[in-house]
Amino acid sequence: MAGRDIVAIGASAGGVEALRFLVKGFRDRFPASVLITVHLPSHHRSSLDEVLAGAGPLPCTFAKDRERLERGHIYVAPPGLHLLVDGKTLSLGNGPRENNARPAIDPMLRSAAASCGGRTIGVVLTGMLGDGASGLWALAESGGTTIVHDPGDAEFPEMPQSALNRLRPHHVVQLSRIPALLDELVRQPAGKTRPAPDYTRLEVEVAGGGGIGMKDLDRNGKRSVLSCPDCGGAMWEHTEGELVRYRCHVGHAHEAGLMSLAIDETLRRALASAMRVLDERAALVARLREQAIRNGRNSLAELWDARAREYQQEANVIRDRVTCLDRMLDQSRA
């Protein structure tokens, strides 16, 4: 009888230390393949594989495209690529960022849901924002087992709390209990797999680098009035249980909470651009005022002086709004 031989773990802020603790608790000859996605910047070289290999008994490497899975081995998503699983093989996807991240946790979990179903145990650990909630939902719908790090125990509780807000996982536990729980679960028979929806499979293809058409989006969601904060294109709204997500036809995807944050960041950039233009306009009319004074055109100098004060006041109003938005964005990430 097939066992639960796929463990897919996602983490973000605070995740490295949590993962070090987790892999330290794995037994030698762990009877499952372990997939890990952490939000790694694409332009930085990472030594996460070496860190995790040195923390516990299992070998750990960055995943390679078309690599065959082995039990008792840890595979880490490399910087800049989504980690996907297709039955017994791994693949690396260069599809669009999801929740402003690549690698992202949701594509990994969805791919496990679509291809492995009840063989999979999905885990969401500490982190900020909401990546992982959609993937866990897809996994639960396909018969997989879901585990969420207790937010009260997490260094950064927002990501596990987001998962709890959107689904009822099978287990909500403190980090100290997860190694023993995984050791127990991987020795049990696989759960009953339920076929993944066509749209879940389509999203896995998108993460792998495949395209997505407007007909596909119309068939699986509804057009929204929002534009994509990444590319400016139209977005479609999708509902997964209590989770609302948005995806554009280019493929960029955002969970609703992250979509709100992305819109705030877009607004901040637009206001900063407007502030720069107003500052430049005020500087230009100040220069024209000086020129008018030198030429003895006092009436014109007074006109330019009034304009300069007006433009500077407008710039100061926008500057205050930018400062306020900066504080809000900092609080959202805290």
C-alpha cells in the first residue's frame, strides 16, 4: 500500500532557523522525500542547502530540473525558480512570480496536490503575508494532509495565521512537535486521493512557464475591476473556499491580502513620481522668478513666486501622503 512519501514544506521570514530545527529532528532513512520552498531572492547565491545538510542526518541539495525523487533526501527550491513535483520527478519553473515571490510556496503545494494527492503532507511554517494558504487548500481538496505551524509559536505568525483563516488544517502544532508528527504520518498509508480540478493543473503549468489564456481565466474565474500591480493587465478573481485570489493573463497572481499590499505599493510609487514632478516644477518656476528679477520684470517675478509657493505646497501634501503610506506598508510587513 502506498505511503505518505512526499513532505512539502513552505517557510518565509524566520524560516531558516525553523527548518534547521525541523531537519535536525528527522530520523536517518526517513521514508519520504522532503521538498522545501523558502522565499529566496533570485539575485543572491544561497547556501541554504549546506545549512540544512549540516543541521540533520538527511542529505540536502538544491533541486535540479527533471531530477528523480529519492526517499530520505531533502530538495530545496533554488533562487528564482518555482519547485514543482510531478509524481516521482521534480521540475523547476520560471513562470511568473506568485504573491510577489519566485520561488513561491503555493505552486509547490499545488503541484503536489495535482500529482501526488493523498501521498502528500503539506506544512506551512513561520513567515510574513499569505503565501501557502492557497496551496494548502488545493492539497486538502486533493486528499493530502495539512499541517500549520501554531501562530502563537511562530517567530512571524502572519503566514500560518493566513492559512488558518482560510482552511481547517488537519494539524495545528508548535514547531517542537512537528518532527515527531511527521515521523508518525510518513509511516501511515496514503490518504484517498481526489482528482485535482483542471484549474489547479493549469496553474501548475503556468508556474512551470506555460501560458494562460483569457478563455481559461473566464472559465475558472470572473473578471475584476482591478489591474495587475506587476504588469498593469486585467485580473480575474478566483475563490477557493474562503480564500480570494487574483491572476492576470500574463500569469502574475496575488492572494487578496497581498493584492491590497501590492496596490498600496503601486500607489506609493505613483505618488512619489507625482511628488518628484511637482518638486521639479517648483524648482523651474523659482529659476524663472530669478531670471525675471534680473531682467527687472517685477510683476512677472511676483507671478512666478506665487506659482512656486503653490507648487511646493502641492508637493508637500503628496509628500505627507507618501510618508503615511510608508508607515502603513512597514506595519503590514512587520
